[in-house]
Amino acid sequence: MSDTIQGLLSQSAKGIKPSPIREMFHLIRKPGMISFAGGMPDPDIFPVEQFHQGADILLEEGRDILQYGVTEGYTPLKEFLSRWTAPKMGREPSMDEILITSGSSQVADLLTRATVDRGDYVVCEETSFLGNTINMYNQGANFLTIPCDENGMLVEKISNAVDQARAEGKKVKFIYTIPNFHNPLGCTLSLERRKELVAVAKDKELLILEDDPYGCVRFEGDELPTLYSLDDAGLVLYAGSFSKILAPGTRVAWAIGPKDLIRTMTIFKQGVDTCTSVVAQALVYKYCQSGNLDAFLPKIVSHYRAKRDAMEAAFSKYLPKGEVQYVTPKGGFFYWLTTPNIRAEDLFQRCLEKKVAFVCGAPFFPNGGGEHSFRMCFTFASPEETDRGIKAMGEAMKELLAEKG
Ligand SMILES: Cc1ncc(COP(=O)(O)O)c(C=O)c1O
């Protein structure tokens, strides 16, 4: 960077952190690379035909759709979402409680803009989705991190953490949580903890960001109520997305929350991107309205369940016994592996030589840690690649263990 540009950068830009996953995108697209890295859906099951059938909407309504849209979102899509999400939300949200966003990462971005001043605190899982925590960090947020077990965040630890931070003069603004099939941990917040979390938010006067891109990708067990539906204090902002249940290339997602908060976020969005692509919103609407989304969901679930099972079978077959810890995820996209005797970064370098990629654990810990853990996405690679890639990973682990002696 030239000295001139360096001298002109803002204080925020000087400390800015890139997303390791985004930065890896070019690497993992290299020919021959087997990627368990990005949280990417399987392109083989993208509903290309059905999505294309909806393209006639451009001929029917092109003069509206090719125009700038309102920032709040394309009304027919909002009306569809109000009806479609009602069972999860507990009622049909009104139009002023819904905002269409450019990816659900934009929901986290707009909430942070709306609530966080530089130096303020966000409560989150100790291990969290780095795409969102890095953005919050880049906007000046600090984190109070709460450990998790296989039933999600240890919610009983939140009150003390918040009280202590407040006693030190810190401002805490919201709780960021991924309750279903957590990225990267794979765990799901239990019903009891959901109720407790909503009660803590009310007691401590905090907002909750309920980030739920994986809720529909459940392989086993019963669906649990959303935090939004359990909340009677108007403190939950729910983020949903078409990225994992239709296609991330649409960049269409939504927020449902208290209308005053939605309005403030909408004003920020006016300056960020004017509106989410109306073309994309209209195509997504047409696809959903024709019943395709509901028909596609069971297909995704059985496809990804088989992929999860194939990955776990390969773990058992190829990874050194007793060296790797994981819990089988009941949905979502990820396994979280811990290798007490191997540093994830060493394994990553060794696997890259064998043309296998994953994401190291450390960047998922906003306050540090995770050097012996890593995330494996099971949805993207083909079954044959999964077998070959995990075989190579097993060899890499054995080499590293042998070198350690
Ligand atoms: C937990 C979580 N939140 C948000 C996102 C962002 O999704 P979107 O594509 O809707 O921006 C992801 C994507 O991987 C995610 O895993």
C-alpha cells in the first residue's frame, strides 16, 4: 500500500481483520483441491431447473423488477415469508417487522451498526461464526464469550459475565447466538436453555440476535421453538437465509424483529446498498411461491444426512484411533474436531500439501483459543472426495504424530 493511502486510512481500517474463510476461497477453488473448508451447499443439488422456471417473472413484471426497489424489501417476498415463517415465529410477522437483507450476514452487520459503539460488548458463544464476529470486531465490538457443551451455550454463565462487565463500566448490547446446528460447533441449544436465554436477555435488558441459517437442515429429532417465539419482551431479532436451503448466490435473506429496530436497521441499509437486488428477490419469490422450497427441503435433508454419515464413516475408517474427538451433528453443515496431540495449523499445512483444505479452529474464537480444533464441512465434497480427502487427512495426522515421537 502506498504511503499516501496508508496515511489516509481511518483508525478502524488500520486494525481491520480479513475473514480467513473468504481469503481461502481462491485457494480452495484450485483444481484438484478437496475442500472441507467453506460452508458451501452441494452445487449438484441446486434446483437450477425450478429456479429457471421462475425467470418468466422478468417478462411479466420486468418494468418493476428492473427498477430500484424499496429498502425494506420486495413486498410479495415479504408476504410469502410472513406466512412461511409463521409456524417458527409463533404468528405471522407484520410487514414492518420484516427486512429483506443481502445475506443474513447483513442482519448482523446492520444490528451492529444500529447498537454498537466502538468499545461496546457483545455476548457470544466462545466459539462462534467468524464471518459475523469479525465484522462486529471490525466495527469496534469486544466480546464476552460463553463456553458451550453439546447442548449449546452455558446460558447460566451469562448473567455473571454481564454483571461483571457492567461493574467495570462496559456497555453490553446484545447476545449473538446460533441456536441450531451451530457453525462451527454443530451443537443445538436445548429447550431449557432457550427459555433461560430469553429470560436472561429480559432481565439484563439485552437484545438477542438469533442467527438461524441451518434450522431447516435437521437430520434427526424434533424441531425446537425459536427464541423469537419464546420472547414476550420484543428483544429477539431473528435472522433467516436462503443461502443453505436454496442457493447462496441469490444473497437473499431476512430479518424479523421489533419494528423500531427493523426501522433503524433499514435506515442504515439505505446507505449500505440501497436495497437487496430486486431481480434476485423476485426470482426467489417466484421459486418459493410455486411450492418449490417446501418440495426441496426434504431432498436437502436426506442428501446432507447421507453426506454427514459418509464423512463420519470415513473418520472411523481413516483417522488414528483415540486421537480425534467430535460429536455427531444432528443437522447443519459441520463437524468440529479436536485433536489434543496435534496443532490444527500443523495439520492444515500438511493437508494442503496433500490438496485437502479445512478451516483451523482459532479464528472462530474471538477471545483466543482453539489451536487444537478445526471445522470440517461435510456438504460440499462428493462422497468419493470425502473418502479420499479424509484418507489423506488420516495419513497427515499419523505423520505428525510420528514426528512428535
Ligand atoms: C451461522 C451463520 N450465520 C450467517 C451466515 C451467513 O449466511 P448468508 O449467506 O445468508 O450471509 C452463515 C454462513 O455460513 C453462517 O454459518
